[in-house]
Amino acid sequence: MERHVKRILLLSTALLAACAAPGPGANTPVASQPSLKLEKVVMLMRHGVRPPTKPVVVPPGYSSETWPGWPVDFGLLTPRGAAGVRLLGESDRAYFGARGLFPGGCPAPGTIVLKASYKERTIETARSWAAGFMPGCAAAISHPAGSGDDAIFHGLDSGPASFDGNRAYDAALAQAPEGGLAAETERHRDELTLLAKVLNCAVPACPLVAEPSRLVAQPHDRPKLEGPLDIASTASQTLVLEYLEGKPMTEVGWGRVSRAEIEQLLRFHPLEFRYLNRPGYIAAAAAAPIVHEIVTALGDRRAARLTLLAGHDTNVADLGGFFDLHWQVPSYPADEVPPGSALGFELVSTAGGDRYVRAFYRAQTMDQLRNLEALGSDDALFRRYLPIPGCGDSVEVTACRWNDFARIAAPRG
């Protein structure tokens, strides 16, 4: 039976390759797998488009410009952000409905679980997604009352005594190239110079190109990244949010940045993830509560058929680091986490009852979100299966035996 299942899975992969023909190392496009029945789905989703989370985007000395206004207060989901998330919900319902997970109409009670972090933008993201996924249907969203209760999405915020900040610092520093953060900063000299010009910060005196970057250890938390690399991550993320919000290009970066340059500057965001979220020790601790939610939802046959965890880009980066998963959405740098995008896991089974887990990433492209493009029944979203390292032949078929998945998802010291 096991040999028969492998032949079926390998045939499915061959069909995928024939249809999509990805290049070496490319993600595998999601396609219908008639030999594998979809049982359950769990998705960890970043919230939709928001303004900056604070009035001062960059510290004094980096820019004297007044940043453009937004229709909502700092850090909240914008109306256009909500509209973009609703489009995702509509697309997800069409996609998973076509694969037999849900019939038409309102899903039966208990078949959908929605959980969000305590932040209002994530709660509203879950609500907006549900409005697209099951319009007119009841949608209960579970979320903590405050940060102190948010063990799933903000577990390190409380500074747990069990988390060794020095060990986290060492793990982060190990990601630096030879020469440390000074060499990392020098690698991105051109992008830092470009960003300085966008911020109207005079080169060469601008701190973005004149100051060093550094990692600072914290007692019971992930380290802090300070200096140009940190400022560039925050500033570039604000520029792309302006673009995704649909602001005219005369307002995006004060008219001093193009769409192509925004893509170039976005490299700083996943670079920050590489130091603060993806290192093994940090990811093992930060993502552990979310991994527990995923394993529980997939493994319990009585659990919901689809679980949506509405969180933050940092949560997705933590989870990517935990499983060593990598992706690249068109128009974004590798391992970037666009607003509304999700890292998901499917539980599938064969006719003989063998169970497998498949990891995937789904997202709108930059212009699909900026233009609020209808995604249609043909599913224009980026959806790709991702190989799960440590799962035997998963690199070939992107399907991980349930026992192997449970093993690599087990808590780590």
C-alpha cells in the first residue's frame, strides 16, 4: 500500500511539473490533487493594510518630512485594507469549495474557527475575511482582551523567564555575514542611499548611510535591531503600505519613489526577519503556541475544517523560521509577508486513510491589492505549495506524512 501511495503522489507531482514547469528551487504551484482528499486547513494570516503604528515613523534626524495622512488612526485596518481582505475571503471560499471542503451556503456550526490577536486590526481582519468567505453568515471571532493574555500571538511580549535573551542574541548574530552587521549594512549601501533620498535626508551626513547598525540583547526577549537596517525596514514598509492603500504616487514617498524602487527597498523587511524572527532558537519559542494551534486543529478529527489565525507579519516570519519554510510572492522579495497573505497547512488523506500535511503560501500581488482587483473564479491569487524540510521525500512531492509532521512540530528546547 505504501508503495502504491508513493506512486500516486509522484504521479501528482509529475502532472504539477508538466502544467507549471517551475524552475530549479521554485515553489510548487497549488493544483487539484484528485488522489488526495482535502480534510482540513489552517492558515496564519497577516492583517490587512494599515497606517504606521505610531506618528513618528523614523527618529529625528532621518527625515524632517510630514508623512501623508490616513483615513483611520495609527495601526488600525483601513477601509481599503478591509476590502482587500474580503477579496481574499471570497477567493479562499471559491478555492476550498471547489476542492470539496465546503458546500454552498453558510458553513455548518463549528466548521470554521476564527482566532485573532488582541490588536484591533487583526480582529477586523478576521471579520473582513469572514465577510468575504461566508457573506451573511454568523462569524464568531475569538481573541484575548489584552496583550498580557495573548499567549498565541504575543508570547514573548511578557518577557518569559524561560526565554534566554543572550542565547537569542547569539542565534541572531550568527545570521550575519563575515564582518558582522557592518558588512551587512555595506551590502545594502545602494538601497540605504536610495532611501535617504526618498526621505530627503542629505547624503553623506544622513544617519542612514553614516551610522552603524547593531543588535542589542534583551534579558527575556528577542534582540533589538537598531540603526540604519532597522530604520530602513520600518520606512520601506510604510512606503509599500502607502502604495497598497492606493494613494496617488505624488503622495507615496512624497513623489520621490517609484513602484520598482519600493520593491527594491522592501528587501530590508525580510532582512530584519532573518535576524529577529527566523533564527532557530527564537522561532522555536516564538512560534511554539501557533504550532500547537496548527497541530491541534489538524490532528483532532472533531476540530473545525478551516481555522484562520489572524495575526501579524512577525508571527508568519516566526512560523516560517520554525519549519524553515521559504516563499516569494511576485512583486515582493523572498520571505516577505505582504498584508493579508497567509502561511497555511492542509491535512489531506488517501483513499486508504493515510494522512499527509502540505504547507502552502497564498497572497495577492502588490498591484492586485493596490487596485482591489476582483480575483475571479479562476483564482488569480498566488498559491504555492512549499517543501517542508525534514519530511523525507517532501521536497519532491511537498507532502509530509502526518507522523513526520508531528515530529518536526514537537516542542523544542
